[in-house]
Amino acid sequence: MATERRSRSRVAHDRRVLLLALASGSPALIVAIALLWIGDHDPKTRWTLALLMVGGWLGFAFAARERVMRSLQTLSNMLAALREGDFSIRARVGSREDPLGLAFHEANTLSETLREQRLGALEATALLQRVMEEIDVAVFAFDAERRLKLVNRAGERLLGRPVENLIGRSAEELMLGEMLAQETPRVFDESFPGGAGRWEVRRSEFRQGGRPHRLLVLADLSRTLREEERLAWQRLARVLSHEINNSLAPIKSIAESLQSMVSQGMKPEQMEADLKTGLGVVASRSESLSRFMAAYARLARLPRPRLAPTEVEPWVRRVVALETRLSVEVSSGGPLTIVADGDQLDQLLINLVRNAADAAIETGGGVRVGWRAQPGHIEVWVEDDGPGLPDTENLFVPFFTTKPNGTGVGLALSRQIAEAHGGTLTLENRADGRGGVARLRVPMGRDGVR
């Protein structure tokens, strides 16, 4: 029907062009024929000239029609080729000053632009397909009827079937219906033909061809969790081995020395001094090892916060008063109240103030503590004039310490407390001078507490 309408419109346009061409020359033709018949000419001459004029009039009219129609047909063919995706056709362009030449030039430019865009789209699609095939995440695309339209190689492996047996099947047939319906992101344990483990599910929506589609992404967390668990055990074994060996090595050495003295038959009065020294070393290292294990147990068994309204200013001033080695300056941020575990926050701030005081004493500087309200949370900061932080990357690594008698647990425990309250704890060197600054951010309400 549309083709028939276009054909009728083209015929009508042909006819209009021809009629306009005939009409434009008809006045001159009529006048010429009238003068010819009025003049003193013989009939043969009259008819010959009249036929020549009519023939020329008709010939030029049809030539004008053909010229216009041929240009329009060329432009129509180019547009039809563009609609079909063929960008190889080009029109011969004359002068750009000519409106027809300008139209052909714009058509050629449009064809080149569409060709480049199509090439870019094909390259982007090829790249996307390559990435989809290579990523180790199962990706499924379902249409509005919940039938599978797209799956990558990881999805094939997960479901244990080739793509030919998957495309077109419903989500229920593929055991993905529940995941497609529930809220995401979420983590669950599930067994598939291609493997079992813990999976993270994410779902999103997109439109293709004007119709809604759903994208389902399943990521296997089991290998990542196992690798993280293995690394955690390695770090724990390394730390425990280091600390225990540090205590057992001198104990073993002292024991061997005392055993050697006994085997040599030395009298008790001759061994008394060495025996007291050796037993002192054994007691000291045993106590150190006991403190280390107690600190580790405390770090591993942090209880859940017991939440209650806590006023910030009394909390800060109470903790600051415990530091007697130097005077700590308090910068008040006004009366504020948070919902938190006061005992745990005491321990956290005690660690921060004590570390700041240790650093400030080295250089004879001071310590300042303050707080301020920010949208949704408060920030408590502890600033010192010490030598600064030499290694900011390992500060929160359990049992890492730069102090001779430190356990390396205080900062790790403090960060655990902050995160248990839905907050954060950061340490960095000051940008406005020498020293470091610790920033604790804690939500004002219960929403941030885990």
C-alpha cells in the first residue's frame, strides 16, 4: 500500500513538472504560431514551422521533466540504499553553489557518517561480545516473557548445556526464575549442573527494540572467599609463628644453658645468679606471650555494640582526662548526641589519644581533640605534633607495631569498633604541618550500626 502511494505520488509529480514546463512555453508558442499564420507565408512554410515549434516545445518540456525526475530518482535511490544499510552508493556532485549539488553533497556526507557509525557500532558490539565471552561471570538476558535471549560462555558452563539448548527457554526451566524475581543484589548458596557454591546475584533492566529485557548476572564468590580465607590463615600463621618464636627462642636458650650448668655439676650457690637471670627471662617472655595471646583473643572476640544515647562532649572530655602525661587541648563542636556503645567508644578514643600523646612526647609537641557535626554523622578528630606516620599502609594490620613494647592490636581493634558502629576510622599525616591526625566518623542514628 505504501509503495502504491509512493508510485502515485511520483506519477503525479512527473505530471505536474511536465505541465509546468508546457505551461511555461505555451504563451510564446501561441504568439509565434499566431504571427506565423497572420504573416504572408505559403501553407507549406506555415505548417513546417508550426510543427518545428510544437516539436521543440514538447521536446524541451519532456527534457526538463526528465532532468528533474532523474535527479530525484538518484536521491531516492541513495536514501533507499541508506535505509537498507548499503552505504557504498555515492552521487556525482557538481557545484555546491547549485541547490541540487548541495543536496547530493549532504546525502553523500550522511552516507559516510552512517557508515562510520555503523562500523563503530559493529566494533563495539564485537568488543562487547568478546568481553562477555571472556569474563568469568555468568550473564543471562531475558525478554518480557522471561525467555532467555542471550547467554555468555560462563553461563553455558554454569547450566551445563550449550547455547543452542538454552536460547528460548523460560527462566523457570533454567532454574533461574526465583533469582529473576527476587530483589538484588543478594548472596545465596545454590547448586547448578556446572558447579555449586556461594553466588552473588545482580539484576538490571534494559530495552532492546523498544521492548523491556532483564539482565541477570551471577558471580561465583566461593573461589574468592576461599582465596581470602587462605591468605588470612597464612597471615595469621605468620604472625603467630613470629610472636611465639620470639618468646620461645630465648626460653629455649636459657633452658639449654641451665641444663648445661646442671650437667656440669655446678654447685647451687655458683648457679644462683645465672638461675635468677634465666628464670627472669623465662617469666618475662612468658608474660609477653600471654599478653599477646590475650590481645589476639580480644581482637577476635569483639562483642556486638550495646547501643544507647551517648553525649559526645562528656565522652571526649572523660577520655582526655585519662591522659596525664601532657595536657590535651579540646576543641568543642557543640552539644551532640549519638546512638552507640559508650564503653567501646571509650576504648577506641583511649587508643587514639594515647597514640597521639606517645607521638607528641617524642617531639615535645601537643595533642588536640575535637569534633564537628556533618550530614548524617559526626567526625571526631585527634591531632598531634609528633614526627608523623612513616607507614600509613600497615597501620591497621593486626599485630603490626612500631613501638618497642606494642602489641599491634590497638588500631586494629579501634577500626573494628568504628566499623561495628557503621563508621570509619582513618589515620593520615597532617597537610598543614608536622604530625598525624586520626578521624573517626560515626553515624548519629541507628541506621549505620551493624
